[in-house]
Amino acid sequence: MKAIIGISGRQFHVQDGDIIEIFRVNHKKGEQFSIQDISAIEKDGVLIVDKASLKNYSVLVEVVDEKKGEKIHVFKKKKKTGYHRKIGHRDYISVIKIIGIQTTDATS
């Protein structure tokens, strides 16, 4: 079973066992939580996009690691005035593992 989920302002195409990097979530390393923001599910070759049917599904994930992302450098400069400024930035990243796609409805 595969799903398209929305988390941290982005969408991901996931299935059981996938490991993805997202912007930091409010869960500690080793914690499990579920995601209900699901756009579509592929089950047995059938694509489910009906919002009423998708409310019965959730994706269970576990936080595997927390780290910092790649450093981004921003350099601003104006010619002839001597103005220049260099700024660096690193995002905090959570590495999560997809444990499974669950359903709460027995008929699905």
C-alpha cells in the first residue's frame, strides 16, 4: 500500500519502510505518531482520493533521528558603496521512518 501524505508543508509519496527527511517535528527521537493529512492512497492497484474514505486512514511514523541540514550561504552586496553582508542558515531536520498505513474501518 502506498500513500501521498502532507507534513511540514510538503507532500511525500511513501510506502511501508520508507525513510524521509522533513523539517523538525515536535516529537522526540524514538517516538511514534500518526499523520492524518493524506491526499491519496493506492491499495491493491486502486487509487483512493475520496476525502470521506481517506478520513479512515492514517500513516504511522517513527522519529529515527534529529539533525541539522546543509548550510545555506546568503551573500548580499551593493557595488560602489562598499556594502556587503554574509549570512549562513541551517534548518533542523527530523528523519522519520514510515511504519505502516493503518485503517480504522474494517470494510476498507
